[in-house]
Amino acid sequence: MTPDLDRPRTFEEAEAERAEADTWTHYTSAKASGPVEVTQDNGFAALGLPDRLVERLARDGITEPFPIQTATIPDALAGRDVLGRGRTGSGKTLAFGLPLITRLVDAGATPQPKRPRALILVPTRELAMQVSDALEPLVHVTGLRHRLVAGGLSYDKQISGLARGVDILVATPGRLQDLLDRGAVELGDVSIAVLDEADHMADMGFLPEVTAILDQVPEGGQRLLFSATLDHGIDTLVERYLTDPVTHSTDEAQAAVTTMSHHVFLIDPQQKKAMTAELAHRDGRTIAFVRTQLGADRVARELRERGVLAASLHGGLSQAVRNRVLGAFRDGRMPVLVATDVAARGIHVDDVGLVLQVDPPRDHKDYLHRAGRTARAGEEGAVVTLALPHQKKMMTRLLESAGVDAEPQRTHPGDAAVIAVGGSAPSGTAVPEEQWRPILEGEPRARRSGPPRARSGFDRRDRGERRGARHTDRDRGRAQWRGER
């Protein structure tokens, strides 16, 4: 049944429809459960957004737009092409999502099977899930439909969802290209196309797929491109696909968050495990970054052995494991996440107190993207990088490029510098398996009746983190590409 877009839906109607939605997850409002009052000083109302969107944001306590939202939403509402430059965590999802939803509602059209009306391209499935989750309550309160397509999720559900017709398609380039090749989706009705984290798409080598996809989007529609930088071919995308774009830059490609502190601890190699455990053993959420999938599994295991509850997140894990790990991290059951750069690009949790760089980043852009996981939404946070003596010069140059004013300091486990960022010595007693195994493996299924099945090696449910161990450093790029497709 086509929703009546002229009649504002009640809160109960919107929530009932969301409960039956077939998107990847179900958003849960953490604030008011009924109608709320929109005050005169509501910043989103002042931007000219529809009342139902403003009220839905207010229900979750969101009443004051971030700078990137204040800058870009009026131009996007007016139908202009927009080039937005802002750091990770600056609020870009609502900056493009709110005007996109508003313009689709105003157009009043009904989506046809396989032909979405708007497209949002993002580099990774985690980010695609975050975008889908952030937009879900806003999409459904306006009576629209959206669909997520990304690697690691069911082809059949994505194809059947597209066949029923969707207004907004959130997609990663690899999986979308697969669906285009299969004839499961057509882009001839797309009037608004969004590229989110375009610089990361370039870093991952997706620009050929992005251009091939955008070439199938009809000319004359609206284009919104958001990126932290304009290098590595992003300027070419702007020139080729955006028409007379209005540019808004709220952050330079350097650190500018005043609530974020930066520290570089110079340590001896034999101290790295102990230092990592002390820094991770703190109140609140911590994200620890490492370079490889094997490293993520190893560090998470070592932390658990020392008494710190942690789990790894990387492209070598099944989607079910990744969903469970992220869910446990968000709800506080698992306070420490050990992640690779690719996996962590889509993590948007506002109350991460510490970003711990167990392995230093490759360059200043990676530093800033990692750092963007903390000090979000006005909260305070710290970024700590562990560096070996021979990495001191490299880190000094990297910090300068990132605009970070921090001097590497010699540090040992138990130092005052560790305590200052909330670290403390863990118990040294391994975390009981019953605390972490369900997060990695899920709840055990009920035992079947009849004779037991023969097993070879270890059971599939026992793979958990070890699934990623098959990928060597040389295979990481191919593994990540397979994950996206």
C-alpha cells in the first residue's frame, strides 16, 4: 500500500511500520517514546526541514545541528549540488540525509520495482550499516522505504527488497555493481546521488566502480559529495559529475577538535603488550587500532588473557560475528574493540573515550580518521599512539602533517602518563570464556536429537576470530575486495 505522504504519520504508526521493516537492523530510540515539543530555538527547524523530521530528531535529543549540517542543508534543500569537506564524525550523514529525504517526500513519486529514486554510495559495509541505521527512523516517519546492499549480507533479501521498490538505496560499490550486472537494480530513476567518504573510496581503489555506477545515473539530477580531502582523484569526480557545486568546508585535513588530547608514548618492544593492556584497562569504551587482521586477533586474545574483555573486528570475520561484536561494543557488554582501519571506518559510537593506536597509522589521513572515533558530539576523548624508538622521527613528521601538537614522550607501564588517560594495571587473570565466547560465536543452538554428526578439525562455531587467520598481509587487499562484493 502506498503511504499517504500528505498526511503526517503519528509516532505509533511510524514505529509500527519500522518494527516490520526488512532493513539490516532495527533502530531503537533511546529517548522519548511519544510526541515531543519542538521549541522555538530548535536549530533544525530553523533550517527549513519538515516538522515530522524535526520532531523525530528531537525525540532522540537532537536539536542543534553541527556546523557541516548548518552549512550544507539549506543548499541541498534548494536542489544545489554540494561539495562538503569535513572530518570523520562531523555529522555528514544527517547533512545529506535530511535534505535527501525531504526532497523525495516533496516530489511525491512512488518507487518502481528495481528502480530506486536516490542512491547513497559508501566505501564499506560497516559504514553502509551505520548510514542505514541513522536514516532508518527518519525514512520511516516520512513513509519512505530504504534498502541496504553490501557484501556479506544475503543476496536474496537484497534482490527481493529491490524488486518491491525502494526510495533510497544505500550501497557499497562492489555489491551494487554485482546487482547491476545481475539486472536486479536499475539506476534510471535516481534523481539524487550521494558519495559519502569519497576519499576513502579512492584509497580503497573503488573509483573505477564509482564512475561506472555514476555513469548510469541520469544527468540533470542532484549530486552531493562529502569527503575529508580532495586528492587521489576526488577532484576529478567533482569536475565530472557535479554541476556548479557550492562548497562548504568546516574542517581542514588536520586535527581541530579542542576536546581531544593527543599522546605519543615511546616504549621498548618488550613493553608493548603490558602497555597495551594497561591503556585498554579503563572505564568506558576503547578502540585499539592495528595494521593487520592477524594482529587484531592476536591483540584481542592477549588482552583477554591479561584480564581485559576485548574482541577483534576485521574483514576476515563473517558478517554474523562482526554484527555481534559491534552490537556488544555499542551496548557496553564488550568495552574494548581491536580493529583494522578498513573495518573501523564505519564505526560511529559517540562515547568512545580512547583511541589506542597499537600500531602507528600509515599517514596523517589515517591518523585523523582513527582519531575521529573519539571526542564525538562534543564529548572529550584521547588518542594514544604507541611507537617504538625507531618510529619516533616518522611519528614526528606524521603529527606535523596532521596538525597535532604533541611531543613523543618516553613512557613505561605504570607511569603517570598512563594513569592520566585512564589506564590502570589489569588483574592478570584471563577473562572467563563465558563472558567473551557468546559474543564471538553467538548463543549455542539446541542440540539435535539422534546420533551426533562427525566433525573434522574444529566446529564451524569455533572459528570465530580464527576465520581471519587465513589471510596474510599480501592477501589483505583481495580479502577486503571480496568482502565488499
